[in-house]
Amino acid sequence: MRADHAIENQSGFNGELENAIICVIEEVNLSKSRTAYNRIKDWVTSRHLNIRKLYHGPYHVPNSTHWVQCANDSSYCPIFSGDTRITMCYVDTLLDLIPKKELIVRLEKEAPDFIASLLHLELPRSIDRLNLPVINTGDKETIQEQNESALETFMREKIFVVPGELITVKDFYDSFISWLDPDEAHNWSKIRVGKEMLTKYPKGRRPEDGHWSFGNISFKLIESEGKYVLNNGMLRKVI
């Protein structure tokens, strides 16, 4: 089933998704539409779909959909760091082209054997929210890095996650600005860095001197004990 309209339309009509198994999105830039991006995140993992048809009230059906997006521009697929819903691969130009009419006949002939193979395929056990673990590819990693902000790239390349350690906001900001391209440095104020810093690295004052700091990170990979938590604006270490 073509699902371009269901993923993009502002009215939320998506009746074509009911009982659909393979939903195809063709040349739709999901990265430009927050609505489309949120829909695809929900529909990939939900056990039920909320179906809305014209002149009908909404109702729920079991979610049988599996999603495929095809695009010539890799940026159309919104993959960000930590995303576990989507995998990506580059399809190279075929060496031996098959005429479309012949290809359709071959696919129809192969379909029964293909479905029989799927039905007898032993699936690996998954402990995640998805029925199958998502395959990580080099193409996916490349797009994830391209979609990173400068702060996320700096964290990945220069900062170590070390529970029980901290970096003062001043030292962190000075190091970040020195690492940035000079043409981009003016776009990053201390306020912006503080707002975009991941919440898993708590920001607060050190009890010993009151300096604002980020907890549980370090410039070096070292051993440490405990972890810092935020308590009434203060960073306190718990063991």
C-alpha cells in the first residue's frame, strides 16, 4: 500500500493503512515535517493503529504495517543518534537491468516460495520493543552523524561518560568553543549549550565551591565511583 498521503496529510485521514502489511513511502521528505516524523515513529512501534476515514469516527485496529521508504536523497529519512526504529541501506545501480513487464512476472512467480520461506523462518528473540532487532549499517551511521548538532558531535568525539565525575560549565564551554569552527562559534552561546545539553548529564552547582557544572562526564576516560544527581540545584554524589 502506498502510504504517502497517510503520512503527510494534515487532516489525519489514514484509512488505507487498515490491514496493510507493507506500507511504502516514495520520495517524501520526512525530515521537513515534524507531523510525518512523529506519525512514523508511532506507527512503527504501536500495537494498534488509530484509523480515521472520511465521514467515519476514529477506531482502533491491530497494527499489521511494516514500513519502507525509498528516496534518492538520503536526508529525506530522519535518522538521529540513538534511533532504534529505522535502518538504512544504499541501493546501487543494477548491473543487469530487467524490463518491468518481465520483472513483474518473475516476482509473481516467485511470490509463493518467498512467502513460504518467510513463514518457516525462525526469528531471533528480541528483548526490545520491536519484534526484530534493527540492523545497524554504515549508511545509517553516516546519516546519524550528518544529523547531529555540533554539540552532539563534540560530546561523541571529545567527552567521556564517567559517572561520579564532572566538568565545570566554564571549562566545558571553553573547550567546546575552541573545538568549533570559528565561523560557527558565534551561533553557540552558553545559554544555548545549557538548553541543548542532554538531561542525563545534570547541570547544577558543586557543593564545595558553587561552580556550575555538568555531572557524570569527563574529558578523560578514568575510573570513578558513584554518580552525580541534581538535588535542589546542587550536584550531589551518591554511591
